[in-house]
Amino acid sequence: MAKAFSVSGRLQRVTTETAHVSVPLSQELFHSNPDGSETIDGEKVIAAAIALGRHPATRWSVEGEVVITPHPLQTPPQ
């Protein structure tokens, strides 16, 4: 019987999922301007959307194909 050899490689599989969330506009999401007007703070809105995305009731849908690539850190099997 001939000897067989193999090489181990570590892979990563990435699945992209999307969800739509509605962020209620509360006073905490605005910042005051020097002229006295108020503007929506985009960073705070995104942070609130991410928090909603973590909620168990958020419905996520798979988008596109699963992408399998070599993992950037090749480590031995555990």
C-alpha cells in the first residue's frame, strides 16, 4: 500500500445576512449646532441601529452565496 500524505489548512466561511431596523428618532440622537438648530447625529443613529440588530426579535435574511476562503491565520488543528 502506498503512503498517503496530506496538508491541513484552516478555512473561514463567511455568510452575509441583512436586516432592516427602524430607529425611533429620540432627543438623544440629535446634537445642537452653534446657530441653535439641531442635527441628527449619524453615528448615534448607526449605534442605535446596531443595538436593535442585536435584539433577538430582529429578523435576518441570508444575502448571496457563502464565501469560503483561506483563514488569514493558519494554525494547527485543535
